[in-house]
Amino acid sequence: MKKLKVSLDFGSKPFEVGELVGLDKKIYFKYFDDFLDLKWEISPYHLKHTSGIQEVNTALFDGLFGVFDDSLPDGWGKLLVDRKMLASGIPLNDINPMLRLAMVGSTGPGALVYQPEIENDASPTSFLALNDMEGEVRKVLADEPTAYLEDLYQLAGSSGGARPKVNVGFNPSTEELWLSHRPFPEQFEHWMIKFRSSHDVSDIAQIEYAYYLMAKEAGLEMSVSQLFKGKGDTYYFGTKRFDRTGNSRLHVHSTAAMLQDNYRLSNLDYGHLMDCAFRLEKDILAAEKILRLAAFNVLSHNRDDHSKNTSFLMDDSGHWTFAPAYDLTFSQSAHGHHSMSVAGESKNPGKNHLFQLAKTFAIKNASEIIDQVETAIAFWPTFAKQAGVSKTSQGRVTKILLRI
């Protein structure tokens, strides 16, 4: 794959953005002149709004600009894409970012699409239940053969994050799931459902749902989420996709890719995220959103708060907003540090660091925001019980959050 046309598809007519060209093991990008006339910046910090040929200046994204790397899967999705290409006879050494983007085509997150697209010609299968789908997921994780590799790829081949997940349809009126990559019937919404990874506790879905309830009480903006019951005592966490509304899409750009941050070894502080949000939204309310998120992650012991777990959305008028919070749950991280520091502190940030962060950005209602978050977290036992979290997990989390 030597050349790809990049377009923005918000759901009506695609806008041709530019062209990616692979040459001598490097990847170059050039905007189309007509797109430059629209004055939209798909990556405001590191992709210049110019007609010149551009080459990325970092090794973080395998030669791609971060905005295009955001279209690529990682973790579970990358595993599926690579398995599919190997099954198609493509040697491992021939798999590269341009080929992966062609595989993603029009199925990736957000509104960016790539042509020519490597089309899928397999007949779609409909799974009968989430448990059946999870059984095939387990086979892939265990490197066992499955007859449903193509279907899992179509359902989740472009997904990010480490945990296995699938993009499905959900009808909130009838609570019916559409477990196929065939086009959704009317009244079905775009949702994402997660499965346990090999190292997750058995009630990880219930814990994440309890955190969703707690975050909503704390005033965070989140997409509608719920638990889906499988067979027996199995539950799955599901959330409505914030990059899809019916047939419409929004352009998504992760903080990691926008600011060229290595999220596995991040150098970012919540102050960087706050500054970025303020500059894009041009509103002090953007900084308040980040303070609320930082307070929640610090006080709820969510230490997996890396820069790929926050994103920004651009609509078809070129307007940017901070995306709803996602992937909020009780978590550790490498060396016990927060992935993003708070006012320079990552090992053990507390309320004093949150207030210092707020002072730097002149947030006047910081006490009100932090108090609301702290009050919501004090009700963890109530949310945990409501979500069906096991007594073992309730006790483990309570001991840390409430110091009991």
C-alpha cells in the first residue's frame, strides 16, 4: 500500500482531506487545496495547515502523524487485524501502518476514512448471545483457532484499548442487541461492549459500572452506559459511542496523539491537558472539566489515567470540544504512579495538588468542584451495591477510597 486518500465523513458527504504516500520507508502527507479552504484543522498542534508536503517529526507513531495513528487499533483490535492479515497470507514483515489504515478503511473510530479500502467479502454472522461471542474472544486470546475471526475483526478490528471489545447495535426501547456487523435496523444505536481480559477480576464490569454511576454523581460528562447480563452471573459493561449518532460521525483525536505524548511513558500533566482544552474550546468551562476529571481520578484511585484515555471531538463546523470521560475504573499503574501528574506530582497527588492546579488556571469554583467529587466518592458503597460488585471487590476498593 503506497498511497491512501484521507477523507472526513461526518455522515452526509465525505470531505476529501489529503493524501498519505509511503516512499522509501517514510510516510508523507499533503492536504488537498480545496480542504484547506474550509479552515478546519484536524490536528491543531502538530499537523500544519499548509499545502506543503509534511513528514512527522516523532518516532512515536511508526511514521504517521498522530491524528492518523488514532484511526489504528491497539491492544485487542491490533491483535485481530494482524491475525486477519496473517490468515490472508500477508507475511508479518509486510504489515505496516499504511496497510493497517487500508484495512480500517471506513470502519475506524471518529470520522476519518481511508481509500482504497481493503474490503471484507465474508458473509456476516449474527451471534446469538454475548456469552457466545465471549467464548470466541477467549479462543483468540489463547491463540486457539476460531471460525469467527472475520466476524470479531469486523466487530472490533479498529477498536482501541487493551480489553477485548465489540461495536454492536442496541435498541434502548426494547433492550435488544444487534450482535452482527450487518447494517443496524432503525432505532438501534451504536454501542461498545467490553469483555474481561485475562488479568481482570471477575466483576470488572460491575466495578466499571459503579464508577460510571459515581462519576455521573460527581458531575462528569459521560456517555450513557449500562450493564448487559449474560448467562448465569456474567455481566458486561457497555457504553454508547460518543463518536456516532445515527449515521452521523464526529472526528476524534486522542490527547496522546494530539500532543505527541508516549502514553506508556507519559510526560504530561493535567495542566497540559487543561491548557489544551482551554485553547480548543476557548472557554474557562473547559478547564473546569479537566479539574473535575483530575479530581475524580485522584480521589477514586484511577491511576490508569494516561493520555490516550482522554480525547477531543470536532464536529462538521470545525468546532472542538473535550470528549465525554471514558475508561474510568479502579486501577493501578506501573510503579503505582498516576499516568498523568497533577501539578507536577504523580506518585501521591492529593487535594493540595488539585488546588494548586486550579490556582494556576484561575479556576474560581475549585472548592465546589472538588467537594462535589469527594462527596460522590464517599457513596462508593452505595454505587457498588447498586452495580452488583462482589463483597470482596467492595471491601478492597472501600479500604483505599474511604481509608476504612
